[in-house]
Amino acid sequence: MIGSSLKNGHNKLVAKTFLHIKGRANNKAGGSIENLLICIATVSFFGLSCIHKQVERIEPLELKCEYSDNPLGIENKNPKLSWVLHSDMRNQKQSAYRIMVASSEENLQRNIGDLWDSHRVFSDESVHIVYKGKALISGLHCWWKVRVWDKDKKKSDWSESSFWEMGLLKPEDWKAKWISYECQSAPLFRKEFKITKKVKDALIYISGLGYYELRMNGSKIGEHVLDPAQTDYEQRAFYVVYDVKENINLGENVVGIILGNGWYNQFAV
């Protein structure tokens, strides 16, 4: 996910890695087939009736934070939360909601909203609900869920869990340095590192003045192209956050980056 901005340096690329080690019918007997068909029809009837009854209630789906599914690099300290309401009953609506936000998935499953518990809020709003919990810090992983009440004041089950992760909110959170190489073609950067313990979480925060492509252990990271987006490089540069936990191996690992000029070096474009 694209984070916000990073103050510019004099060189061309900065890459930062945080590793948180943290059934048969009988034709001969006249009624067999008929009985079989009646039995099937009866089962189908009751089955359909049961299914219809289950989806009459209202339920919250498609949870989003700042318009995105499980985003990384959120820099809004009071992010906006949204969900979609689903019910097969006509004229159904939400009459209230309750949002719970926790600092761990375990706390959320135990209904401990240690970051925020909105409790029951009487409102039909389900879009852009502003987070009003504890202050959020850089890199904080926030798990959240929501339940709603319908027009008859009947509450739904809790939604599936979702999350967002905060970006780097202060300049001092950046510990990496800009690196560059003067050449006419696209420079290639390579870094080897070794992992000796199981990794709990691994994120890469990266910004390139121009364009870049990030690879780890021979595989391209992410589906983005022409990252990061163009800016006035004298004022700011965007950065991108990648979750690379599944790309890291025990033992030797390699990170590679291809750097392109883009609009940063306009004399070469």
C-alpha cells in the first residue's frame, strides 16, 4: 500500500527493511421412483426454507480502512472505517453499530478492545466512521471488527476480523539512508542477509526517486508498476510498504532492486 510522504534527500533510492522477530431405484416396484422423488422434493423444500431463514438478518461485510482491504502504511492518525450491509430481507436497515479495535488478533477474538470500543452507537452510518480510540503510533498493527443492529433492534454476529497497519509517522522513524549509483543504465542493487529464527512479521518500507522494481529471493514483490507515484521531488517523495513474511526463508536471503530514472532525472528521459 502507498504511504504518505518522505522528505527528500540528495541521492536516488532508499530501502528499509523491518524484521519483527516478534443413492438406486427399482422400476419393478411401481411406487419406488415416485416415493424417491417425493422424498427429495420434501428435503429440498425444508432445505430452502432453512437457508432463507438464515439470511433474513443483517450482517456487516467487506470491512475497509481508508477505502482499502487490510491496508499497510496508514498515516491518518484517525483513519476512517467502512463496511457493507447485507440482508435478503427487503426494507432492512442498520439502526446501530459497535466497532472494536485491538492491538492483537488474540485480544480481538476475546472481545478485548484495548485500542477502542465504541460500544453501541445508534446510527445508520456505515461509511467513513472515524476512529476515536487511543493514539496510534508508527508501525502499530490494528485488528478490528464490527457488529450491527437491524431495524428491529436485533444484533448481528461480529463480522470477520480485519486489520490495518500504521505507517511511519515521524521523520525519525526512518533509519535507512539514501543510496545511489551514477551510471547511464538502470543500476542494480543487491543485499544478502541471513535469518536464523522463525520470522513473525516482516515489512519493507521503500522509496525510489524515479522508478524501481523490488525482488526478494528471485521473486518480484508486489503487483505495482512504476512505483512510487510521481511527485515534486524537491518537496516530497512517496513510499510503499510491502509485507514480505512469506518471501523470507530460514537461512540465506537476497534482496534486489532495479532503479530507473523516471521523472527524477529528466535529462535522461
